[in-house]
Amino acid sequence: MPKKGLLFDMAKCTACRGCQVACKQWNQLPAEKTTFFAEKGGYQNPAGLSPHTYSLVKFYEVKADGQLKWLFRVHRCLHCSDPACVKACPVEPVKAMIHDKERGMVYVNTELCIGCGACNEYCPWNIPQIDYDTEKSTKCTFCIDRVSNGLEPACSKACPSGALIYDDYDKILKMAHQAKERLEAQGKHPHIYGEKELGTGTHVITVFPESLDYYPDVIKTPEAPADIGFFRELLKPVGGLTITASIVGLLMARVREVREEEEV
């Protein structure tokens, strides 16, 4: 099976949040109690990803070029080609965080997950969320259950405007460049996000119709923490059969201390 990908052509998005609702419904995620907030120009609800929200349409009100702009984007796991979360997962010999290299998706085996939070710590976007009630990591699964049965992800299936497209990776990358050319012809300055990020790219490709500078919380040059190797070295003496979330937490605290020492 060829590698798959998901294209988000933001210029076609109407911010209807159909993808957000479809993700909730398919994954049977419970509702959350939310409150209105406008921190740093954000107006979406809920405020961010959580164990009960895998996909979120984020809203921004920004001032640029002397004008007020109302912008939005979909925030979710990008399914990296070389996922740091998988490298950081301490569960051995089989990872709790799984990278399906044939299809290009990253998802959690909840039966193995110990809820330690290493995946969140080392993800450049801090996407995986820890459900402290179940002690499991949660995030977008790329609808592995649907895709494995010949269906497209719930989010793209629900999208009414064609902003979200699921297809072979090579095809969606070609469509991303076509969208970029279309927007450039309109005098815009679009940016393809996910093609080259982290060196090997991601399997969720976003075409921003405006410069990334317009989006206050988009990480412009995402990087996986360089100390993943150090973290793995700390875990070696522990042994796979005795690793617990508390042990990993203590070791990650030590990693943070080393980071701080190196920054001084």
C-alpha cells in the first residue's frame, strides 16, 4: 500500500469545525466543559488539544499590514515521517507509540502505554496528551481503524469544502504545490508546512495562504529535542520489565536539569 497523507488547503477552509466534530463522534470522545477565552488573540473552544480533543480548529484575530485579519487553522498531530514520540517511548521491546511506516501514520497502542508523558515531552509540537484518569497517552490516530478498512479519515470525510483531502502522499504533495501556485497567482505569499519540516517531513501537509508570521503559535522551525539519545541512555539500566511512569518522570526531570545546565 502506498504511503498516505492528508492535505489541509487552508484557503478552502470555512472554519465550520465539521472535522473537529467528526473526530469527536468517530472516536467517541466525551464533551468538555469550556469557557470563553481570548488569550493572545485566540477564540477557539476548547483552548487546546486534550485527551478528549484530538483535532481542533484554532481561530486568530491578528493585525497585519495595518489591517485586522481573521485567520484559522486545524491543529492536530502531523504524523511525522521520523517521529520523535516513537523514539522517546520507553516501552520495550514493542513500542506503545507505533509508527506505521508503510502507510505513514503514528498512533498509540493503549494496551502498552504507561502514560509517562515522554511522547509529549519530545514531540516538537507537544501533541500527545496524557489522560490521567486512564493513565494513557492520547492523540489523533489518523483513523487507523477506518483506513485499515478502506475508508478515509473521519475529518476529511466530513469536510464540506474540500479543504481536507486524504490520498496517496505523492498526490497530496502535488496538490499542495498546485494550491501554492494558485495562491501566488492571487498575490498571496503561501507556505507549504510539513513537506520539509524535521528534515523528513510529515504526512499531514498544510498550505498556509499567508506567511507563517501571521499565525502566532505555529512553530516556524520545529526541532525534536537533541537529548532523546541521552534520555534513552538513562533508561537502559532500568530494564523494560520495570519501567513505570514514575521512573520515567524522574528521569525526564534529570534530562530537564541537564538542559538547564547546558543553557547557563
